[in-house]
Amino acid sequence: MILMGDFNFRIDDASDKKAEEFSKLIESVNLTQLVNNSTHMNGHILDLIITHKKEQIVSSLKVDDCIHFDLNFQKPKAEKKKVTYRKTRKINSDTLRKLIVDSNVTEKVSPKETVHDKEEIFNETVEDILDFLAPDKTKNVPIRPNSHWYTDELRTLKQERRCAERKWRKSRLEIHRQIYVYAKNKVNDMLVKSKKKYFKERIFESKGNSNELYKLVKSLYKPTSSYKPVLPSHDDTEQLCNNFSSFFGGKIDNIRNQLDSESTLTPNNEPPSNPSSTLQEFRPALVEEVDKLIIAMPNKSCVLDKIPAWLFKEAHKELAPSLADIINSSLANHDFPSSLKQAYVTPLIKKHPWIRRR
């Protein structure tokens, strides 16, 4: 804790009763005043720096036109979290395809199996292959707070620096090392400029607002943990998910009810004509069609996926028959696998609190 400013007490004047009472007050709460030289043109000490006696956080204090001092505190250690990951990028595509063929996942499934059983066998086979090629690993990683001074320009420069570093480490040529050093220095310069610009703007915005200025200074030496999604107050996570589902499901039901309540008659009060064609049944999906869909799908994945999308596409020919069998079984039996009805939802506020303050 540091209290500093112009307290307007002549703390060095023994005849000043108010200054004496103030000195006794800070002594009573185990605080100490550190300025010993004159800070006023008449030779008195009016500007004070007060800290806790047990906290040796101020050093090298000197007084000239203003008060200079150093702050002695260590940067707090970053919070860490445990993450689980697979080194899927090191999986050899040929090995993956061979293991899928050897697993005979299509032959394991009996025609009498339900779509739920087929989907479960498919997932278990894929997961076993992944466990063999890229078993789960865990490690602790630091939780880094959101950096509002991190601009798009800085992100681009860091990408260029990383590309230059990889190129140099691969070739070991002097010219590539020089390019990497230049890119690294450029990033460091931009990083310093971006931070200075951001905090100057924040300090200017906090002018006249001591509360906001205090929060800003506190964030410099005690950064908050990274932003976490804001959820409504709840006691049961499962019940909260059900409430979300009921809310959005209710919106759909309301739209349907509104459509049903509207008149189905044409403007001439004539009943609508029957459609010329109707959909009686689904045609079974062909393996070739499923294969084309797998190739065309984007490389996006969810934590619920048993295998990343890009890796799934590496073995699309080997996996397409099993996937087509699951699709056709679902269409034929009017059933949908329960596990595919699950979703992983992360609610995020549209604007960060700092942006709202601005």
C-alpha cells in the first residue's frame, strides 16, 4: 500500500498541532512517512509518501523538483491451468489409413445393430486408433489476461517474426538469421509503442476519476486473470443448460404458433392447391456422396469431436463407408444418435467491460 500526495500538513513543524495529530494517526495504524526533505518553497514537508512499516516497497527516494523513488515488488506469478491435448500434427496419414483399414470398423457392425450401437462402435474404434497414434498428454499452461493493447498490426508482425524464425532454424543461413533478428526487433519496438499508447490513452481517460486511475495502476502490478465467460447466477449447471434450452426452444415454439394461427387461405379466400410433388422417403446416401461431403466440409472442430476435422479428411475414403452406413441406418429407422444431439456452448458477452466503460 502506498499513500502519496500533498497532504497540506507541515509534517516537519513540531508546533503544528494538526501535523502532530496526523503523525500520531498514521503511527497508530502501523504506517510510516518516508519523505524527510523539504518539498515546499518555504522549507516545509507537505508532500508525503506513506507506506506500511512491514512493507519495504519504496527505495532510492530523493527530492528535487519532484519526488523520485523506486518500487520494489515482484511481478506476480501467472495462474496456471491444466490442459489435455494430443499431438495430432505428428500423426502419419498413411499409418492412420492403414490402422482404420485393419480395424475393419464396417465389418464389426452387424446389420441388426441400431444406429446408436453403430455410432458408438465407430467412435470407439476411432478413439482407440487416436490413443495409439497420439495418446492424451497433460501440461500446465499460464492463464494470460486479455491484452487490449494487442493490435492487429502487432499480431501480423509476430506472425512474420515466427515465419522468419522457422526459416532460419531450418536453413541456418546467416542472411535468414539477419532477417529473423530484424523481424524480432521490429516486434519488440512495436510492442513497446503499443503499450505506451494504450496506457497513455487510459490515463488521459481517467483524468479526474481517481477510482478508475487506481484500477489502472493496480492492473499494472497485479494483472487480473484472463476473462471468463459470464453466466447467470445458478446453483445447478445442468439446470442452467436446461433453462437455456427451454428459452431458445420456446422462441421457436412461439414462431410456429404464430404461423399456425395465421390464415392459410389465399387472398381470394380459395384453399391452397395441393403440392405437385411430395417427399415420401429418403434415398439412401451413397458412399461417394458422403466422401464428397467429407472433403468439402471446413476444418472446424469441437471438443466433442472424437477426431479433428482436418485429420478426418486425411482418411476420408476409409471412413466414408462407415459414416454412410450410420446415415442410412438413421434415415431408415427414423432415429438419430443421442450423442450427436449434444452441444458445447460457451456464452460470451458481446463487449468487454472496458469497452463498455469507454
